[in-house]
Amino acid sequence: MDRLRHRLASGGASGQNAGSLHFQIERRFLENGPALAEQASRVLALNRLAIQDWRALDQQFGPAMEIVMHGGLMVAESDAEVALIERKAAREAEFGVPTELLDGAGVAAIAPYLSPGIRAATWLADEGHANPRTITRLLAARAIESGAEVRSHTRLADVGRSASGFQVTLASGEGREQVRADRVLLATGAATMRTGVLFNLHLPVFPAGLTMTATERTAPMIGHLVQHVGRRLSMKQAESGNILIGGGWASRLQRADTGFDLSRPATINPEALRANLKAAADTVPGVAALNIIRSWTGIVALTADQLPLVGAVSRVPGLYVAAGGSGFTLGPTFARLLAAEMAGECGGDGELALFSPDRFDHLNGFMG
């Protein structure tokens, strides 16, 4: 197969996210009540697999991946937050995730850079971070070496059914081209709902704009992934010395006549940015002395129940979807499991069953 000229901009969430490898139950699942937290805890079985997959990538690619897995802390300050991480740690233990509950002294021993106001934390030695822009390019290059064909600046214009599967129309600056495929995987991120229309489907994946910030380079300060259970905050220090600050603070999606314009980057929300930076300085006081060199936005994809949408679409045989939250942390694991399923090596009732698109099939009951 011809290997086309390619230029990967990593312009979507795959290249614009903050690169956290968070295998504890995420804060976003904990802040919306016990029912969602209980459902999200079932993701932990996949998190265990993801830890293994990231370690395998580190061994396969070496330092070029910029994978760092030196541990992660989810910190708590108030009585309510301490109780929350205690319940979280108990659920993680049930699913075999080796989270350790630390008191204030234990936290200070591991992470003396944290505020003395931190009263407790959960510690997972396998957490860390990686460079999403580097990883996207490395994996694409390896795919091309293996015979894959990568096309940038190309959109999915139309889809029809054929005797052997699908007749897909691709559009680029060079014109339109039709490609036949037995199976199709939609991994279109925040545009999944739009691309689902081409298959006559409602795929309930919604765009959300988030904000990330990088400080100037500094001497080693933060040796772990740091998250706050009660405040929207994630922090880590890159290999270059920059401290990356995020945690789910909103940016503003740009609008078009018919909805949100996903072709343009979201814009910074100054109030959210200030609140994010305050949370960072309150949690790691040393960052208050650093200059901010860059803030940027990214558009992520979320489902109504906040669980990823991954697996086969029974209503459209041959169609598979991979979208939704935790796409960076769980991406390599989703890819491995989906590849096996698409190749007929396993059924859809295994590790991916929880994320099946068929859980929203009721939305398509009248679509034909």
C-alpha cells in the first residue's frame, strides 16, 4: 500500500490534552453523586490493563515517548474530601487497584512540595504522565511502517453500504475518492455525533472545551501527577521543566449557525483560568513564583453518562466507535482491544462491554 505524504498536527484532543495518566477514579466521577461514582468504579478493571499497556509502550519506544510513571496523588483538605477519598480507595481496592491511603505526614514525606494544608491523599505508584504530541506522531509513524495509510486534511464526506460493507467517500484538497471497507472505526472525537449522522445514527457524544496552562521551566519541583479531589486541578512537571496545569476548567466553544464550530479552537475563559491557577498555587505554593508562558484550549468529547463510547454498533454491522472521556489514558488499551474485536479474535462481551455504544441504542429505535 502506498504510504502517503503526511503531516500530523495533533490538533484535536489527542494532541491538545494535558497528558495525564490517571488510573485512580477521576474526580469528575466523584463530584456528581454516589450512583455515578459506583458506575465509574467499574472502569477500574480497564485501568489495570491500561497500566500494563503504558508500561509496554515505554519498553517498546523508550525515552522518545516521554512516559513518566513515578506515581500520582489525589489530595484532600476538608473533612468531606478526606471521607470521599477514603470511600474511593475502598472501591479501588475491591477492583485490585493498589491505591494507598496516606495521612498528612505520609503525604509530606512523599511530596514535600505540597501545601501543609493537605490533610490526606490517595497514592498510586503507577500513575504519571506522557507527552501527547510526541506519542501521536510516534504511533502514527509506527503504523505507517506497518503498512497503514495516513491522510491528513481529509474529511469523511459520505458513507454508503455495499455488498462487502461500506463505500466511503473521502474529501481533501485533491478532490474526492471512494474507498471500500469491510469495517469502519469512528474515532472522530468531539465530531463523533456529526460523523454518526453519515451512518444514520445518533451517537450521543458532546464537545466540551477545556483549558491547560504551562509555566516557565524550573528546577525539579513536582515529581508526581497531582490531582485534587475537591477542586478541579491536575498538575505535573514535564521533562523539559515546565509545570503543566489543568483539571477540567472550561473554555468557550465557538459558535456556528447550526451549533458549535468544532473547526475553530475554543477560547480562553479568563475567570476559569484564574480559578485554575489559584487552585494550583494553593496546592503547590512554589508555582506562585513562576511565570506563565502559555495557556491553550482543547476540545474533548463526553457522553451523557461520562463513560467512553467504545465498541461495535450492533445496529450497523461492521461499524465500531471509539470516543468519549479518558481517551488519552485508556487510548492504547481501547486500541488493542478494538483491534482484536474487529479482527474477530474476541467478542464484544469482554472488557469493552461496559462502554458499548449499544447502551444508547434506544436513541436509534426510530432511525430505521
